[in-house]
Amino acid sequence: MSIIRLKPGRQKLARKHHPWVFSGAIAAVEGKPQPGDVVTVQDANGMFVAHGYYNRKSQIAVRLLDWDESQVIDEAWWRACIKEAVGRRNTLLEQVETDAYRLVHAEADFLPGLIVDKYADFVVVQALTAGVERVKAIIVDELVSLVQPAGIYERSDPSVREVEGLAPAAATRFGETPPDTVEIKENNLRFLVDLKAGQKTGFFLDQRENRKVAAGLVEGRHVLDCFCYTGGFSVYARAAGAASVTSADTSESALVLLRKNFEINEIPFEESDLVKDDVSHLLRHYRDTGRKFDLVILDPPKLAPNKVHLEKAQRAYKDMNLLAMKILNPNGILLTFSCSGAVTPERFQQVVAWATVDAGREVQITGHLSQAPDHPIRLSFPESHYLKGLVCRVI
């Protein structure tokens, strides 16, 4: 087995079970490991640190898998880890009325580069790294045994795989190919999901608990749902008795599914309340025309995939939160989110605070929101805490 030797002092995070070793931390590579090969990581003195898989093409050169020197990373290891991750969901979701949830959450489930989501009778897999690509057939076979789905569909993110030197991958890996839309249930509501072309793996499963929180706040209120996608928050809000819900997104295909999601839940809606527009433009329009709401939801896409984009993302977060505060009635509620891993919870709260100053508003935080429990946060890997949300009363 090839050995990755670290520079002096660069083993500290790895010994604390952080699963990433960046290329800049590596002093030497002993052997000729190919992308995805399992390697042994040693410190500068030749002492064992961990086993992981290697890819010289990626800035994250090694993704660590196991800190037991005697452990062999073989087929049995992968099968056991997948079985454990899937098994943990049995207790996580006992009180949740849903048939759509995450089965494997990559590094946070000790399986770097692997995402597995279940949607009713179908499973969607994302193999995002060369190491996972090597064992994809094993992963699919184990999921068939554990979950017994009607079909397993791979949707591996092209942009992430490109960094790993991998071609895009989208294909049925087992059983039936998913239909154009798959119906799921969540907290007594129904949603149609496009597993083959929808955002992420089809639906924002990580917002499940936050949609329930929003539903408890909307009764009798006029709501604006920004970046509504296929209507997770919008459907919850209308079902919970909102006086009105305006849903805004730039994607016509998302709004088409939003209409269908209202219909399958037998929830009436006004066509004029479905707005195809850029959110920043729309918020400015509402500010300039004096349109007001009682509750605004801001759930933008990932604006800072890494630290390079952080400064630009901060400006965008500040601008949209400022505008949202401007169009809220007195004592209105702002639910604001960031799903950017590079934006820490502390930094996100600071950016929202800057927005309050420029908006000339006093704001009270009445709640902190995060990702659903099937998207666990691994304490040795703070990057797994990617979804941050604030419930704000804007005075």
C-alpha cells in the first residue's frame, strides 16, 4: 500500500478525525497510487495517522476513512459502514411521517464522497469522488440488500466530479428507471419530485424540520417564499392557514411542479401568486412599490461553495436580507438561510446583523435553524454543518 507522508505539524487535524488532507499538507508520496487508491497516511516521523483514499487531481488529496491501523479498507469495510449509516436512520426518523430522507450523508456518516437519498420506492446515489467511484458497484449492491428499492438512480454532480477528474454520471444502476416525477409524503403533505433533473437529488430534504417551523408561524399572515423551487415552504404555508403565499423562483420547470404540488394536496392558489423572477429584482420591485408582507422566507442556493467565493456571497446575503427587512410589516418575521459550507453560523449571523443596520431595523432572533437529523453534523468535521437558519422578528 502506498504511503502519504505529511509535513511537520500537519497531522493535527487528521489525528482529531477531520477527514480531509489537503495537497499542501503532503511532504511525500511513497509509491504510485492511482486516483481512488487506498493509502496509509503517516506523520513526518513515520507514525501512523489514518487510512484513506487518494487523488492527486483534487485539492483534497486524501479523504480519511479509518483511524485504526489494523483495519483493512476492503469490500467488507464499505458494506459495514453503509449498513451502519442506513441503520442509524431507523431511530432518527421514528417520529417523522415521511418516506423521503437521506440514508448516507458523506463525511458526516464516515463515508466521504457518498450521498444516498431515498424517495419512496427509489434511491438516488451520488458518487462524488474517485474513491467512491471505485466501489460504486459494491455500494449499489449493498443498498439493494438493505433497502430493497424499486430502482437505484445515479445522479453524480458534474462540477464536483470534474474536480476529481471524473466524467459526469447519470444512469439507472439497479431496477426500474424513475418516472419523470416520483410522489413522496412528508408530514401529511404530498410532493412530486423530479429525481433525474431536479436540484440536488430532487428535493431539499434537509429543510424538512424547518418547513414545520415555518408552518407554525404563518397562520393569517401574508407570506413571501423566495427561491421557492417546487414549493416546499409554500405548500406547508398554505396548508397551515397563511392568508396568502407569493412564491418566487427563476425556474419555470420548478413553478410547474409547484402548481402540481398544490393540486395533489388539494390546496387552492392564485396563478398571480406564482412569480417567475430573479429574487433580488423582485425584492427591489416590492420595496419600490410599497408591497408589504408579514413573513418572508429566504432560502437561496449555495452562494459560497468555497472560501474563494466568500466575500461575494456575503455581499449577496446582506443585500437580500436588507431588502427583505424593508418589505416586512412591523413585527414581521424573516426566516433566512444559508446552505454555503464556507459560511459559518457565526459569520452568517454577522452578515444578517450588518443588514439590520443598513435597513434601519431592530431585529430579535427568536430561533436558530439547521439541517434535518438525517443530515447529521459530525463534530470533528464542522464543514458538515452547512445549513444555517435564523428566525428573526423585524421591529
